[in-house]
Amino acid sequence: MISIGVDLGGTNIKSALIHPEKGVIKNVSVPTEAGKGLESTLNRIASAINELKDVAEDSVKGVGIGAPGMISLDRKSVYNPPNLPGWDHVELAREIHERTGLNALVENDANLMALGSARFGSGRPFDYFIMLTLGTGVGGGIIIENKIFRGATGAAAELGHISIDYHGAECNSTVPGAIEAYLGQRFLSRNAANEIEKHPENQLYKDFSGDFSKLEPRDLSEAANRGNKLAVAILEDAGRKLGYAIVNYVHTLDIRKIVVSGGVANAGDFILKPAYQAAMERLMPPFRTDFEILPEILSQEAALLGAGTLALENL
């Protein structure tokens, strides 16, 4: 028995045939073209699913869909996903069933990255861990007893909106000083540009002062790898702030394993090492035992694997 996993993004719709042991068997990716509206996007999702269903060599149990935004407790509807105009409230499971004939479930994309990690990635050895996704924003997923913790309404683990400074930087969060304001790609780049402007002698200033909007976290990582001390300092500062947020998560949940994924996480030890050090300095002593911050070994496949696993285990 296999399933189909879908990772719905504002730019691309990724989908794959998922085997419970082999993982991804075949995948396809198509542009979302979200600007064409809800119906167009739904049809593009269904087309990708039907393409995979037609080439599947085993029966397809159902479809799991990872989507941004809030998800209903019954995993049937999605509310207000960012970058998808017209998606105020969409009964996505029903829409997909009507277009493909397959039963479907939907879940928050960061939760499914956590589930994918739990079954196939860095989280596999642990029954309890916290997933942090450092991408355009900061997302989260919580695994408790090897299952996604969803809260009372299905909206748990908005970990990017935990404030570390109520007088701090602002982002898309409703609270100032949310960790997303320091680790989300756009906000990390913004903060870095503000710091680089103070150092006209630095190569980063020479490279980007004409247009700081072109500065991305990977540029900081590459500069840090070349020994640029300012880039190292900027990434270390972001890492320490991540560590402050992690202290809140650990003290609240008593979960000691943190798995970090996403584009910003590719900075590796430049961010993760200071995050670990900052957390260890601030954790209450009993919580330091077995505390770890681990990079996710899976790439973008984590969300697809989690989506397929959702269908395999719940349909």
C-alpha cells in the first residue's frame, strides 16, 4: 500500500508517491500559479495527484496534503494560508476527493515536516522532539509519543510567534520580538543589512550596498565560510536568539531534542552552535540532561514524506 503526499506552497506544488518503508518512489512538481485563483490552484493539485495515481504500481490508500495556515481539527479544511489568495476557508479534503476520487487529509506543513522527520529523518530515534523550520518564516511541529501534538483545535506549535523581546523587532507576527523576526529569511537579511551598513570596510558592504534587497542568508553563510568575521557575528547573534526561544519551548514542554530544518538552518554550526550554547546557559539544570539541537538530515522531502505518512497512518 502506498499514498500520495502533497506539499502545497505559494510558489510550487510538490507531490510524490510515498512508500511506508522506501519513502519517495516518484515525485512531480508544478508551479502553483496562485495568482490565477482558488479553482485554478485546486485543479493543479488534483492534476498532479492524478498523474501520480495513474503511474502507481500499487493501490493508493489516499492523499496527505501539507499546507501553510491553520488547519481544522478534523484535518479537512485550511484557513487563511499565506501566499494563496482566495483561500479564506477551503474544505480542501472534499475538494480533492471530488477531483481525484481519493480520500484526503490536510495538515500544517511544518507539522508534516516533523512527522516526516519522525518516520524517515533526524527525529526517527525519538518519541519526543520539537521541529523548527527556518525558512521564509519560522514554523514548528511538536512530536509527543511519536505523534503530532495538535492542541485543542489543531493549531498548536506556532513556534515562530514566541516572543523573546516584547520591545523587539517586528515581522508578520502579532507580537513584537517574535523569533521569526530574527530567523525568518527576509527578517534575518533585513537585520543583517542594518548591521552591514555600519561596516563600509567589509566585503559584504561592498557586495550589497548598492541593493541590500539582494542579500540572502546563504550569502551570509558563504561569507562566514570564507572567514568573514562580520558574517560570522551576524549568524551567531541570530543563533543566540534562537537559543533563547528554545529555552521557552523546553521549559514549557519538557522536550529535550530539537530538530532544525529549512534554508536558514543550512548555515549549520554558525547558527546551531551558538543556539545550543545560549540555551544551555539559560536552561534550568534538570532540563540540560540529554538536551540536543540536531540538523534535519532530510531536505525538502521531509514535508512530502510527512504528508504521505499522514495518509498511510490515518486513512
